[in-house]
Amino acid sequence: MLTIERFKTITNMMILLVILAVVVILFVKFVFNILFPKDQRDTRGYKEGWFGKDPPLGLNNDVEQDTSIHPFKIDVPEEVLIDLKYRLEKTRLEEPVEDSKFLYGFNPNYLRTVLKYWKNEYDWRKQEAELNRLPHFKTRIEGINVHFMHVKPFLPEERTLKVVPLMIIHGWPGSFVEFCKIVPLLVTPRPEHNFVFEVVCPSIPGYGFSESPHRKGFHARAAARLFVTLMERIGHPKFYVQGGDWGSYIASLMARYYSPRVRGLHVNMYFFMPRPWELLKGIAISLFPSLVRPEEYRSFFPIKKKIKNLLEESGYFHIQSSKPDTLGCGMSDSPAGMAAYLLEKFPVATNPEFVRREDGGLTEKFTLDELLTNVMLYWVNNNFTAAARFYKENIKDVLKGLHEKISVTVPSAVALFPNEVLMRPKTLMSQQMPNMVSYTIMPRGGHFAALEEPLLLADDLWKFVDIVEKKYKS
């Protein structure tokens, strides 16, 4: 029963929260205007760009650019592996404080265990051979060589299946390695569906085996444009796109700015800068949980706990959004430092409670081979810094909420894994995605969905595309 006293308390809380929301918005705008004055807000990349070392010949004239696609085989020089082992043998670590577990970051004691395995048992050549079982390619777009996997489906002779092009995009601190378990689940036909996927999995420039941009301005909008060009070059003018982390941001921009090309958008994370009315709606949900489903509420509230966790785990975001090159100087010279920095993100983004374990829960959901192979892509390509720069190139657009002014009108789907770092309740997501056809609350899983729960993510993709294909057909 709602008493007068309780009504007054709720009213006062709502007023205070509204005031707090307004203060936060004004503060963010104030900081943004200081960091990015209007005359310094670089808009390069919104039109066709050039990020190569060489002069942009052919960009604005009749000189023909190289648009060929070349097969690529991963083959790391032996001297790189010898140098890595030497550096691992020379690692110097400080002792942790007592009972710190992973609450202070990657525990040095457990890092010694990881480094010992990396140095003595991990077999890169074995992992390299596994990666090469999937077909890899490179092509030059806007001055840089772009790496991608292109896996065609297994087509049975006794069935006629529609081949559906699908691009899946990784984020940080991941790579295309995240998708090696889900790709076979997508290119293998299912008896209940009359279609099958043809998967294209690119490495964002500056990640994996894609060349790093040599000029400023390579942000997510530029990546979106580049990946649309890639799909056209492969021969797919229309396609589906899926992403998590930065991949979700890039994918959503492809859907926003190239909607005639994108047949459907599927994400398992969503970047956003909440607008005033969205903050108010979030406050209303926190006060009246019955506005959303119980399992949905548990993924977003209580707000205090979620914000506390986000603040504790977002230090890297501030560093990479401001001084990525300073950070990169240390990471590029120390495999132990790089491993600690990258690997620390996996357990905490899978389950925040893992930080209270002595081993950080690192191998609860992943194997050391999987995790170290991902680290190896940053090490052997020496592109940790380039990958970190992607944050600096995007931070002004993220803070400004620039792209969210444009709704995603293509058919869209959301897969909500309960331990995802950034996501919105369905009631808020539907404002950004008015053509949302699916919003799935997963029973388990976190940020690295394709690596942790490949079957759950694959099932949701099959379900989403089936809905859209039937809709188009009708």
C-alpha cells in the first residue's frame, strides 16, 4: 500500500535523480566542449578517406586503384617467436599485496603461472595451423591492407539452400579469433532452415593482420564505410551484419548510414550516450521494476551496483581515449605486460565476481590456448597501440552521441547476455531500433559471447535471420 510518507519519499528521490541526471549531462557536455572545440572536431572519414603511407593516388582522379583480393596464409617469422621467448624469460614482476586476488588488476602471482605456460607449453605453430584451416584473404581499401576470413557454406547436393551473406565484427581486446568457434555453426546447414550463412569476418584496421592506419581520423564511421566496400568487392551488395563491442558500434553505423546495403543488424552490445529523457526513463524503471521483465531488470539494475562496476572497470577506456601511444610504449615492449593488460579484461567482462578469485576465473570459460592466441595477434603484429588508438579516434563521437540521432531502420535484433557490460533494456533499445524484430535475454554469458557461448549466439542469429527472410519473402 502506497502511504503518503512513501509517496513523498519516492517523489523526493525522483526529483533528486532528475537533478543528478541534468548535472551529469551538463558536465559531460562541458568536458566535451573543452576537449573538442568545434574547430578541432575532425570530420575526416565521413567521405572516402585515405589511411595509407603512400600518397592517395587515384582517390580523386582517374588513376586506377588496386582492388584485387589475395589469399593470405598466417606464417609468423621464427625470429619473432624466438624474441618472444627471450622476453618472457626476462620478465620482472612485483609481488602483490596480501589477499588482493584480482581486485587490484591482474594478480602477478597468477600471471607467473600464465607466463610459464606461454613460454613452455603453448604451441603457436599448432594454433597457427588451426587458424589457417579457415580461408584468409587481404585486399587494399583506402590505402591499407585489410585482412578478413571468408568462409563459404557447406551446400548439400540433396537440398537447395539460399546463401545469406553475413559479416561478423570483433572489438577490443578481441580479434577474429573470437569467432573461430561460431563460424562452423553458421556455415553448416540446419534442417529446419532453408538458408545457410556465408561468413565474412574482417580484422578492424589496426587489429589482427589488417594494416594499421597511418593517418589520423580512422574512426568507426570510416571502418563502417570500409567494410561496406569490402562486402561490395567480395560480391555482396546486400548482407547481414553482427557485432559486439566496437563491432556492434561499427555494425550499427553500417545499418544507419548504408541501410540499402544492410539487410539486417544483430548486436550483443550497444554503445550509447543516454539522452535526458532516456535517463528519466531509466530512473522510472529503477523505481518501478514491474515496467520490465524480471530477468531484464536483473541485467541492468540496481543502478548503483552497475555504475560502481562500470567505474571500477573502465579505467582503460580513459587511458586509451586520451593517451594511447604512451600506453603502447610499454605494451609493445613487454609481452608479460601486454598479456596482463589484455587478459585481465576477459574474466571481469564475463562475470564481475571473478575478480574475487585467486586466478581471476580466467579459465572458467576460456582455455589458455584461446586467450594466448588472441594475445599473440597483438604481439606478433605489434599493433597494440594502433588498436588502442581506435578509442581516441571515436571518443568525441561517443560522448556527443553523434550517430544516435539517426535511428536504425533496418530489421534489428539484440542478444542480451546477462553479464554484458553495456546494453539497454528493450524499452529503450526500441527507440533506437524502431524495426526491432527480436530481443533475446540469454540464460548465461557475458561480453565475449562468440567465444564463451558460441551456440547461444549462433542460435539467435539463425532465429533472427529466419524472421527477416520470411518477412522479406512475404
